[in-house]
Amino acid sequence: MPTAVKTTTQNHLDIETIRDGLVILKDGGARLLLSVAAVNFDLLSEREQDVAIDAYGSLLNSLSFQVQIVIKSKRMDISQYLAWLGTEKTKQSSQKRVAEIKEYEEYIKQIIAKNDVLDKKFFVVIPYNTVSIKPKQSPVDWLRNRESQPKFLIPQKTLVKKALLELEPKRDHLIKQFARIGIGAHQMQNQELVELFYAVYNPQISRFQKMGDPADRQRVMVQGKK
């Protein structure tokens, strides 16, 4: 009879901790994330579109390292916006203005009824990997031994230092290349990263319930620090 394997959901996540603007993985690797703004390509003139395409081609040709482009779509909760419209409506002294806000409010409700309102965010992930060769294991053995195996071959502080040394020049290169296209990009810091992964792993809850107070966020960020 197979031996039962006791594990938790957290054991299946690849993330060990978040610190110094990096996502530290359980295999000893790290990831730096850029949050990248969007540009409405259809609103550009034909000449601007050609310039943007050429600049994007130059960006791709300039890459000498791996990147991952991630697009996150989230259904927007605009209940707070509708509540704000309702409050503004009660403040108006002009009946014409009240009627205009009411008409706009109904228009928004119709759009929501017919379509999902999505909030799209764009990210570029730059990886830092440490090479480690392990013997093949069955899934059961891997789960049983995962917690007992050392997670890092070097102290985590040293890992972060080495990762930043390699990743920061790549970050600066990408930000410069995106600027040539007219797109802003910035490195995501601890709080942004924690909130991003909270939304990723709790998609339904995060629509209505935000992260806890700053102390809660700090506990998440320092978890696993060595």
C-alpha cells in the first residue's frame, strides 16, 4: 500500500520569498519583474506605427538573454466607481447635471451587463538561474524529500547579491529599449510583487478583498529571509 504523502499547498509553490525587488525561488533561482505600460497601437498614425514596429524589432534583436512576456487579464470590479458616481449625483444642485450622471451611470451598467470589463497588465520577467543537477525521482519521492533537502547552496543574501549583479544591467537595457518605443517600464518592488502574486494565487478573493495591513505585507515579504 502506497505511503501517504503529507504536504501543503505552499509546498507546491515555486516561490520561497520576495526581497530586494526579486522573487526568490525554492530551487535557488531568482526573477526580476518589469511592469510595462501599454500603448494603443490603433490610435497611432501610420508613421508612428512603423516607428514602433521598427523599435520593437530592434528590441528583440538586441536581446542576448532570456525574457518572458506575461499578460495578466483581470475582471474589473467597478462597484466602488459606481458608488462614487452615486455619491457625486447626490451632491449636484443642477437637475441637468444629475440627469447626465444618471444617464452615464446607466450606460456603464449596460456595458457591464453585456461584456466583461478587463484590466490588462503587462510584465517582462528576467530570470536568474543557478545550475543544479539532481538524480531522477518519482513524484512521490520528490514530494516526500522536498522539505528535507537544502533549498540553497549559498546563503540567500549572497544569492540576492549575485542575482542583482547579473539582472540589473539587463533591466536597464530593457527599460531603455522600451523607452525608444515610447513605453514606460519599471522594476516591480516588494509590495508590488506581493500584491501581484496574491492576486494570481487568489483570483476570486482578490477581486473583493485586498491584502491586509502593512504589517501583514511585511510578514509575507520577509518570510524565508536568511
